[in-house]
Amino acid sequence: MIQVRGGNKGWNEGHVVVAPDKFKGSLTAPEVAAHLAAGLRQARPDIPVVTVPVADGGDGTVDAMVAAGYAGLQTAVTGPIGNRVVASFAMKGESAVIELAEASGLRRLPDQPTPATALAATSAGTGDLIRTAVLGGARRVVLGLGGSACTDGGAGMLTALGARLLDADGRVLPPGGAALQRLESIDLTGLMRVPVVVASDVDNPLLGERGAAAVYGPQKGAGTAEVAELERGLARFAEVARRELGHDVADRPGAGAAGGVGFAALAFLGANIRPGIEIILEQVDFDATLAGARLVLTGEGSLDEQTLHGKAPIGVARAAAKAEVPVLAVSGRRLIEPSELRPYGIEDAYALTDIEPDPEVCMSNAGDLLEQLATRIAADHLDRELSR
């Protein structure tokens, strides 16, 4: 539990920081933050409120960065099955924030995933985004992984950046993880390199029972036969990469992220993998926002066991604990008790289902319900002193 002492005085003085992640399927992180702020201001117009929407590297990361002052840019890229899609990324100065799901995500498939798309889906659009950002002046790329449609080991990303993946006859391989079974050599002569930091909480290796194909392939349309085929392709990719590069990263935690895009980033781009929320909080200078705050309000669509494994609310709470600022959490639904969150620095937790038991109504009317919840939070916590 947080002990408030030193410069910050808990609930009594200073501003409130509203730093939620998205409510998936309902509201973006900036929308969640705006509704919470509106409710707080209605209840306590005398207390300043600062909104800092956050993300953990997956869907919504670009939205959060644009809300934090980054420029939102768009470009046409190769979608996961070769379809052209318009994808967004964020830039500020020489830093670019790229979200794989924007270009190569499941939501970019024209229809539901199938065994055929599982075998052929490519990460090329993610490479297109990186190339566009670098040509636009980026000297550092934060690459958020999550929600991918592909299991190609990041091969498509590399080809978009200038690498050539060749078969035994010297022909360029077609897109997709299945084609990697025929990989014989990799020509890196034209590869565009840029410092990359991967934002991901996934610790899976590339191969095996916990690997990219076995764990995530079924979510992308792969049946048993397709998972085996993709595994063989990734294993061949890892073997040839080890021979060409002289080092092996297939077993590194995170190599299996986003269908193995983590592997390509580690092996060929020299990337580091860090928890997504930590990177995003650094990018938005969250520590500076905490200075002098009385309270932080964070949250996500569902507070559950997954939340405790480093999701956005836990990362926000850790940062706030260092600044000795109390934290509350909000969610659409809450599947764990507030007592389970307190060891992580979250004092109490609220859910839309506390005031509206029908989940469908919560999804469709989340904005108004968040404002009601915020007024309740203000009554519970902003009209009293924190005693310890």
C-alpha cells in the first residue's frame, strides 16, 4: 500500500492526473480520459485535472501518443494479406511511435482470419511504417507489438526495410510464415537500420510449445496442420538467421511476440524489448505530470488477472508510487477484488458494472457511465483527507 509522505500531500492538495488505457471495443484511451475528467470537473470544478491517456504498446498506442502531443501521421501500407490499408503512426522530433496492429493487425484483415490467411499473412506493412518514419526524419523508433495477424517471424517487416529472403534458386520468397520453410539465404545489403525499442509484455520465445505459432497461431486462423507448418517456417528462419548473423535470439523472451516480429527486431535491428507501459510513460514524461499531484486515476476495460501482469494500470501505479501519489482504478468490469490490487499500489477500484449491471449497456453507454463513476469517485476521495 502507498504511504504518502514528503512533498506530495495525498488527496488534499494539487491536481488530479487521469491516465487510463482504452476500454477495448468501447472507447479509446483519450475518450476514457475525457469522460473521467468531465465527471471530476463537474463534481469538483475547483480541482485541476490533467489527462494523460496511456497504452501498453498494443492497440491504441498511437492514439495515446497523439493525445500527448505527438503529431499523428498517416500513410498507405501493405496490409496483412497484401491489401492496401491506411495506417497511422506518431512522431515528435526524431522519435516515432509505431503500432504493429495499425498495419499488420487482425483488424486489418478484410474478413475473419482463416487457415489460408494464417499461412500467408505478412508484417510488411509494419516495415512500411518504419521506413516512412525514418525517411521522415525519425532516428529512434518505438515499436508496439500486439494484435498481429501474421506469423512470419517479422520476415515481411524486413523485406519492406530492404532485406531479401531467398530460396535455393535465389528467388525472393512470397509473403507469409509458411513460405519460410523454403528459405535458403538472407541478403541484408539493402536493409535500412534504425535504433528500435520494442514495447511488449509478451515473454514467449519464437519456437516450441510457448512459441509464436503454437500459442498465437490459432487466434489468427491456424488449425493444427497450419500451426505445424508455421512452426517449421519459423524454425527454418531461425536456423538461417543464426548462420547468417552468427548469433541466436530465438529463445530470448519476447522473440515470439506478434508472430515472431519480436525475433526479427531483436536479431536484425538490434532492438531491446521492454514493458510497453514503461516506454509509453517515458515518452509522455509522466514523472513530470505527477509532480505536485494529489491523485492518479487509471484503468482499462477489464480489471482482471491479466492486469496484474504488468498491464497499463499497474505500470501507472508503479510510477505514481515512486512519486508518493495515491492511485485509484476504473474499468468497465472488475473480475478481481480491490484487495488484490493494493499490493500493486492501487488503493481502490471502481467499475461501470457497479452502477449498471448489464455489460451491453456498459459497452454502449460507457462515456456517460464513466462520468457518473467519476462523480462518485470525487465524493468518495476528493472531499476527505488521506489519513495514514
